[in-house]
Amino acid sequence: MKANSLLGYLAYQSISSMVKKGLFSKSYIFLLDYLISTYSLYEICSVLGYTYRKNFTVFLQLMSEEGRQEDLIKVMGKPAEERLAGLGHDPANFYDLLASEKSKLMMDLHKPGIIKYSNSEDFPKVSKFKLRPDYAVFRSQILAAEAIGFGFQYPELTERLISYEFDSEEWTKWHKIGLDIGAEPPKRIPRAQLQADAKALITPFVESLRPDLVEPLAL
């Protein structure tokens, strides 16, 4: 898998550690692992959009055709706007924001007959389905683009989501009744650290393919 665009690079970074190789089979990623990766991907890409919102035209040079940055700005926030409209309320955290992602993923895989189930309640039955990495990268790129637009379009909401602290007792309760979310809630990371981590993530890509943007993007 090669990543010649920022979106492809971000997508690959998101799933690469979860990709497995069978003894006599091609590479794959479990459906559950892919779904888990979408939350951290959306968060870090939202942080990127938030961080570069005042320098967005320059940042978009990493993911757009030459001279098309202004055109892209006009549409970058629309997918996130549609997601929020479908949610119907202000999300408390990124898990809440991406609540529909599981059912959407299952529906998209069920329509062509790739998996047998379309109802999100049946997810445990397909959680170990082996998804092709190229398909996971394709979907992750779309999600990364949306998340960057989210951070750009909704900076105040982004601040609230990345500052959210999970209730450990509530998290434990849901985990004990069978929700596959891990035994402990994710720890809150300070905004400045999240921004530094996001910049560190894209720095190798920018240095390699767009060294002229290292300084303008303060990398």
C-alpha cells in the first residue's frame, strides 16, 4: 500500500498496525479493528482541520489539485454538516458523533453480499470478518477528509469533543454488559499535545513530498 496523498497517508497510518497476514492468505484487517480505527482517525484529522483552520488554503495544498483549494474549501464542511444533521443533537464525544458508522459500514458491505447481516445489533457475528486493506484505506480516506472539514468548520465543537472526559463508572458498566469498547475509557489528552501529535504524524509526509510547506505549516 502506497500513500501518495495526505488522505491516503493518514488512512494507511490509521490501519497499518492492525493489518494481518495469514499463512496462506492475503493481508486483511478485522472489521472490528477497522471500526475501532475510525474513532482515532476522525479525532486526529479533526485536530488537523482545527489546527490549520486559519491557514487552511495552505494546508489543503496537501490534498487538492493545484489552484483548487478555494473550490475545496466550499465543500469540505458539507459531509460533517450532514452527519451532525443526521445525529440530531450536539455530540458529547467522537464515539457519539460516529454512532452511525457501524450501521453504515454494515449496510455498505451487506448490499453487494459481502457480509450476511445489515443490522448493527448483529455486528458481533461479523466482527471478525476479514476486510481487504485497500477497501479499508478507501473508506478511511473519505472519513479523514470529512474529519478535516469538521475541525475546520466546527472549531468550538471540536474543542469540546477533544476535551471530553469519559465517566469511568459508566464506561465500566457498558463494558461489563458486553459492549466491545475496552475495559477502560480513553484518557483525556491535552489539546496542545493532540495538536503536536497531529503535526508530528504528517511531518514525514510533508518533508518527503512537499518540503516547501514545512515552514508555512510550522512543522
